[in-house]
Amino acid sequence: MNFGFSDEQDTIRETLTRLLGDHATLAVAHDRLEAAEGFDTATWAALAEGGWLGLAIAEEDGGSGMGAVELAILAEEIGRSLAAVPFAPVLGLAVPAIQTMGTQAQQKSLLPGIAEGRTIIAAALCETGGLAPGKVTAQVAQDRLSGTKTPVFFAAEASHALVAAKDEGGTPRLWLADLSGPGVTIRALDPIDGTRPAAEIGFEGTPVEPLPGSDPAAIGALLDGAAVLAAFEQIGLAGRALALTTAYVRERQAFGRPIGSFQAVKHRLADMFAKIELARSNAFFGVWALASKDGRLPEAAAVARLTALDAVQFATEETIQLHGGIGFTWAADPHLFLRRGWQLKAELGPADAWRDRLLGNLAS
Amino acid sequence: MDFSDNPEEAAFRARARAWLDANATVRDGSEKVQDHFMARDAAEVARARDWQARKAKAGWAGLTWPREFGGQGATPIEQVIWNQEEGRYAVPPNVFLIGIGLVGPTVMIHGTEDQKKTVLPRALTGEDIWCQLFSEPAAGSDLAGIRTRARRDGDGWVISGQKVWTSGAHYSTHGILLARSNPQVPKHKGLTMFLVELSDPAIEARPIRQISGGASFNEVFIDNLRVPDSARLGGESEGWKVALTTLMNERFSISIGRATGGARAEDLIALARRVERNGRPAIEDGEVRARIADFTARQRGLEFTSYRVMTSLSRGEAPGEEGSIGKLLLGRLRQEMGAFGMELAGTAAGISAAAQDDVARWRNEYLTAPGNRIAGGSDEIQRTIIGERILGLPPEIRVDKDVAFSEL
């Protein structure tokens, strides 16, 4: 039984904490929130330069060939830093999709660019009906795609999109669309977290190429893996919110003592801690199941997703309340965490879909 | 990250399973709901003693105790593996948990050579059953506020007072008793610990009936109990230090025990298949599915948290911060699952006869869970511990800390 990280993995985390601490500060997060384009290109470039974007990409495709656990560490540290970068779409979804379902030619043409930070692939899986493969209405006929995907994050920054659409037989599959191709219209949305821009993409007869290995089961497994990695990003975010709030209530004085000495405050922080650690335990099992290709991945991913969503919502909302009036201001940090929490919910869908997925798995 | 046993752990598990297979029967689910640590009657106590004696003879008792004290010198992780394996079999409740898990380790640290010789072997074999005479009517969470008095009398001591919530006192042979030996100093500084025999007529245990209907704990009256000074465990006025050793071992025993006693979310799925809601199987109802999914997520989280604790133990480290959340979250989860099970079973849940096993089961779950949120440190105490010891928040203001107990 070993449910912890190795020394090498601890070293990776320390390096990432430093790198992200240097580049993706909360001042940068505020700045990106104000900017027209939210994407923090400098941090993304720094991650590429350090070789971190190619962490889980094979060496022959320009990466360093590490595994899911190392990728989870990167996710948690990105979550902790609030970096405005497309972790989930590119590293959580596009890379594993291309690796497990794509042709060798697709891997050779796209993965090196991702590792180098040149190529960004947006994930256009979701529609207004939801994220599940069964909810897809976009349609491909004779390698041309029609339909509307929303929300899609970092669409304006991406060269390609990974699109879920039905084939001519009505089976949901994944396709790659060149976003500079014909029939693509990108309409910017107004997301709660402006540091991760969202859009609706309309496709009208856009040429696409299939990922030949994709089918509903493979898409489900892809979403499971992405949910596990997202859980680490969520834990990183919630953990930072807890640390921020803990520091604040130790300093802030009222009635002649630090407010953190009052049980009404202290116990809410304890509840935040408990929810985060519960989510962390599920995320640990999830990444083990992902890395070892264990048959319990669907269940592990769903429980990791559910407890992470709960921990993030509770921690980020309480962070605002426990900061008092200052926590309600635009200039202070707490709302950055709340916004990012909702962003992470939007990227892979809210709790109800995952509850249903879990029950479908357990009760079938 | 690896969820599998390492080779040594796998070998230990195989040996444990082989012995259990030869000596016990695997549970088949038809067993009546029973507490894992409390006996219901004298017959169950007798069965527990017999089981413990067989375990001791075969070398499965006191696994983590050092060999010099009759233990097996096993690692904590091996104890966890044993607990997991033994939990699969229909064995009597472990009424020796306090003796082996709490009192033994305290005596090893604070006891005299004589105490080690008399207490440890008999605790191990199950001849003696121990209870913990700590809480009192006026002192539970604030344990150092106890009022039971121990007065010097010649060569010995005379002890009088009242204890309460003492699990198993009615069938225990011995107790570890915390008393106030000096009220003229601040509360933590005037306490002394004793080892007492429950058979003494000066001690009377009266079972207290719980809201679940069972009576596993007691109020204990101590009326001029005379004990020799050799019954004192640790130094005079050093009882708080001794109590902290006991309490630390209590938390440790809980952290390596079964993480999720009682019902499982899967049992709610089974129930939801059998009953109807809005004219169709409850398992097809959206709200039912959502609730069960959330229970599952929380229960899995607790289970995997215990794996994190095991990882620390497996590496020879003390359980980390994560160990503290289990008790806080488990009681609440059991309570909510019990309530939901009762609702799912329908209006019959409130009024059914015990024959309707489903209904009785969830009602029992619901009516025992509140105890989990109080015993061994209430939810509020757990939150304060997390806030102060883990998050480093400033402590409560304590107005009684430097005041003589008699002045409070």
C-alpha cells in the first residue's frame, strides 16, 4: 500500500510551485481578468520551456513520457496558482484523445507543437444539452461537420478543436477541426471567469478528420481521465483558498483578538479542510485508477469529481464570507477563486451529470 | 501510488486469511446488526473471550505490542490488514479494544514493572476486560474538569465520585480511572490515574439505555473505593500526562480501525430497487439517484482517506493530517444515510416491527449515528482540533487555565 508520492514526484511539485509562483501570481490573475484576452501566454510559454506541457507526451513526440500522477501534480499546482492557462482542454482532453484514439500521423503532426506550446487545441465536446456522448447533436457527413458547440474555452487562441459529433451511423465520435477552415464562426461568451475565455463555435460544413479510435466508450474514458485531473486542479484551487483565508483570520483582529480564535470562524475553516481532504482522497484513488488502467476508473472519476466540486464551491464561497467586506471587493483576491471554481465546473460539467454517471455505473 | 499490498503485506494477509478460514466463518450478510466493540449480553462476552483466547494462542492478539510484552511486534499496517481480514468473518465483537488498544500501551509507558506483569498478559488473552473511567456528568469534552476525588489514606487512596458514558463497564473486570488528587492547583495539574477492579463492591455500574434502545454504556458510581498506592498509574498529579497517552492511543486505534462501519451506499441502492417512489422503482427517481451518488462519493472518500492513513503507517510514519477528518465526517454521513434509508423505506420506517429487517436496519443506523458524533470527541471538539493543530489558528481563550480547580 503506497498512497503517496515518490521523492521524484515531490521534486517535480517543488519545481512547479516555484515556476508558477514566479509567473502566475495573483497580480497577474487580476490583470488577466481586466484584459480583453484572458490567456496568460507568458506562463504557458514558461511551462512549455520547462518541458511541462510535454510531461505526458511520449519522447518520440517531443515530450518526456511521464505518467498520470505527474500530470496530476501539474494540474494541482496550476489550480493552486490560478494560472490563466488551458490545462483541461489541451492536456486533460486533447493530448490523451490524440494519444489513445488518433492515428500516428495525427500524433506526429500535433503533439510536438503542444509540447512546445505552439499548438493549442480547444475541446468542443459540450453542447447546450450537456457533455455526455449521448447528448451530442452535432453531425458529420462526408467528413464535414455541422452543429454548435458551447461552451468552448480558449477557442480564439486555438488552432484546432477536438469536436464530439455523430458519424453518419449516428454514433458519437471525436474529430479534429481546423478552426481556420471554412464554415467556422466563433462567438465570444461572457464567462464568470474572464481569465479563461469562453465561446460558442458554430460549424457549417467544416472539414474535419476523425480520430479513428473514438467511440462512446473511449469518449467516456477520456472524460473520466480529464475529470480526475480536473479534481487535482480543483483541490489546488480550494487548498489555496483555504490557505489565503487561514492567513487572513490569523491576522484580522476583532473584539481584541484574531477572528480565527472564534469557533464560528475556526469551525468553518475546519469544514473547508475536511471537504478538501475528502476530495483529495478520492482524487488520489482516481489518479491511481487512471495510471494503472484499473476497471474502477469510471466510479473513481465520478466520486473524485463530485467531492471536488463540493469542496471548491464550499471553500471559495466561504473564502469570500470570511474575508468580510473586503472579500466582496473587486480588488481583493477571493473572487478570483470563486470565478475559477465555476470555470472548472463548466469545463467538465456540473454535478448532476456525474451523479447520474456514477449511479449508472454502480446500479447497472 | 500503488493500491496493492507490497510482497510482505500480501504474505501477511495470506497467512491471516488462512488462519481465519480455518477458525471462523465468512459473514454471509444474514448476521444481525451488531456493534464491533460492544457485547450485547453475557453469552456474547463469553464468545468474545473464547475467540480472543484462541487468537492469543495462535499469535494474532496484540499484534502491534512489542514482543517483550507478549505481543507480535507487528507493524501498524499489519494490524490494519488483520482488521480488514477479520472484519470479513462472523466473529464476536472486539470487547478488548480498550484493554489492548488503550490501556496496554499506556501501562507500557507509565506503568511499574509489577503493573506491566499483572496487566499486560491478562489483557492480551482476554481474561481481563478493560473500560475507560474518564468522562463524568460535569466533564466530557473538558475532561480535565473531572471531580472524582482521590484522597491519600495511609499507604493507599480512597476514591469517590461518578463516571458516565463508560462503554462496557457492566461486563468489564477492570478500569483505568482518572481522579482529582489535588484541587488546590489548576485543573490539569491535580490529576492522578489509577488502575481499579470493577468487582470491588465500592464500584457500581448501571447501564444507560441509549436512544437506539441498546445499553452499551454506563454510569459508574464509586463510593469510598480503597486502593493501594500500587494501583496508581504514573506519578501523583501526573494523571493528565498519562491520560494524554491513553487518548492518543484511542485516536490511533480509531484511525486504524474500520473506516466505514455500518451501512454502505450500495445497501441504499439495493433498497432503492426494492421500494417504489412516485409509482416506479425508487432507483429510477432522479432525487434518489442524486442522494445515493453523493453518499457514495463521501463514503469512498472516507475509505480512501483510510488508505492514506495506511500509507503513512506503511512508511513507518505517524498518521498525517488526513486522519483527523474521518471521525468528523463519518458520523454525519451515517446519520444522513440512516435518515434517507428510513425515508426510502417509506412511512413504515417509523413504526415497523423489527421483523421488517430493512426498516429496522436503517432506523438503527439513524439512531446509533448521533453517538458517533459525540463519543471520542464531539464534532465541535474535532473541528477545534483541526483548526488549532492543523491550520494553526489561535486557541480559544481559556479563563480557567491558571486558576486552582477549587476556585473555579
